[in-house]
Amino acid sequence: GVRCAETWLKGSSLPLWWALAQNRKRHRPGDFQEAFEAGFLLRLQQTLLNLREATTSRPASFDA
């Protein structure tokens, strides 16, 4: 799941939901699909949190 999310984050032209839906089909139902989904969503969450942190911790710039 993590690798799939990273591939999508690098600039896939596919919609996010499509990447998740199509790739989860490659895993057997049950724990395997849940692990894939958890990894996929965890990687997206980490990226979003890192972006938010970078935005809020960036010093304000003022044009003189």
C-alpha cells in the first residue's frame, strides 16, 4: 500500500480513488486487503501532515 501511494504521489495521472481501488484488488480479501489499505492511507496521511507542518513552520516573508 505504501509503495502504491508513493507511486501516486510522484505524479500519477490516475485519480487517487482509482489507484486505491484497482490496486487493492491485487490482494486477497481480509487481512491482506486491510494491510494494503492501511499502508496506502498511512502514507497519504504522513505526506499531508508533512506538507501542513512545512507550511505552518515556514517563516513569513515580507517584501520590502
